[in-house]
Amino acid sequence: MKYIIVGLGNFGSSLAMKLTASGNEVIGIDSRIEKVDLYKEKISHTICMNATDEFTVSGLPLRDTDVVIVAIGEDQGANIMATALFKNQQVKRLISRAINPLHERVLQALGVDEIVHPEEETAERLAKKLCIKNVVDSFELSEEFSIIEANVPDEYVGKSIREIGFRQKFNLLVLTTIKKEEVKSILGKSRTMERVLGIATPELILKENEILVLFGANQDLEKFLKKRF
């Protein structure tokens, strides 16, 4: 995967280094030369440039980039400007960092694909979500074990947990499942809600568009996800 990360502060630099360490190609961008020099040996590529300049941004390899992440946190105006420029360039997937609730509403209006809150979501957690396809969320319990949320594979729809044999085949434990439901507010607007369906039993039948909550060793989780998707 190829990433562009704009802003090499604590969050952006940590994310860029973790994605690079996972074998991805990462371009780290910052307007401060000291940040670029600091991480040039730890990130695939680093560029000192102003990401709010349309001409400069248009010169980046955006067509070959899978994900652009605007991680600027110190300057809300620069964050919004850079996000708007990348959105206008129609990048494949655009993720931006929200600094406060008002800023988040502006980013939603710009139509970004995903909004992150570094105060709530660590760089390591986001890196895992980006690196492994179909992971909805992840919670690292230690260096060896994690809990992840992953979409139910099409081939498992209509089958029970016992029938699939998560424990026997993959050495994984299904903790629960989450169902996505469309609900309408009093104003008539629809939004997606997630409802936890309780402790999973061996007889539980998996349904389309549900989310699996799995516990296991990181190597077993990654092996399962790469094999299934």
C-alpha cells in the first residue's frame, strides 16, 4: 500500500513510521525542515513542502497513492486547507484529523472518507486498521494478543460459529457479533447504529453485514484475515 501523510507531529510521525515498518511505502510531508530531517531515515520518503499550496500538492503522485492522511494538529486552518485540496484532487481515500467538534463538522462537510481523533485513537491502532484489509477496529491487549472487529466474510453468512470452527481451524475466539441497523431520528434523517448482540454461542448463525469481534494471538488474527479476504 502507498500512503501520503501530511503533518509529522507526534501522531503523524508515529503513524508514518509504523506503516513504513509494516512494509508500506509512505511519503511523509511537513512544512518544517527539522521534522523532515528528523524522520528521513525512519519513513520511506520525506518531503518539506507546504500542503496548502495547490500547485505543490498537484505535483504529488496522487494517482498511485492508496490513502492520504492529513494529520496536521497544530493549525486548524492549514488542516482544512490541505484536506480541501486533496479532496479536490479526488484521491482514492482521504482521512483527516479532527481537532475539535466544530472542525469535525467542517471535515464532514468537505466529504472526507474518515475522521480520526488522535486523543482517542493511537497511531498503532490506526496503522493496524489501515494495514489489514476488512478490519473495522482493533484493540491491542499486549504485544502478542489483540481483539479485533472484522466484517463477516460472505462465505460464512448463514453458517454457525460451530460449523465454521474458529477455535479448531484458526485458534481464535469469537467474543460477540455486532449488527448494523439503520435508524431514523425525529427529524427524519437516517443514520447507522451498531448493536452488540451479546455473548456469542457455538449455535450463533452469522448474518450479512454483521461484524465479528475476535480474540487471539496477533499472528493468528493476521493469518485468518489474509486467508479469508
